[in-house]
Amino acid sequence: MIEFLIGMTLGGVIGVTVVALCVAASREDGP
């Protein structure tokens, strides 16, 4: 169970980071 929680936490952090990078990239490409 511990490994599962750690995996979910790392997955969430990576997901948020990817979304943030995508948003930043879209803003840079914008006007």
C-alpha cells in the first residue's frame, strides 16, 4: 500500500509539472 501511495504522489507531481510546462509553452506561443 505504501508503494502505491508513493506512486500516486509521484504521478500527481509529474502530472502537475507536465500541465504547468504545457501551459507555459502555450502562453509563450500566444500573442
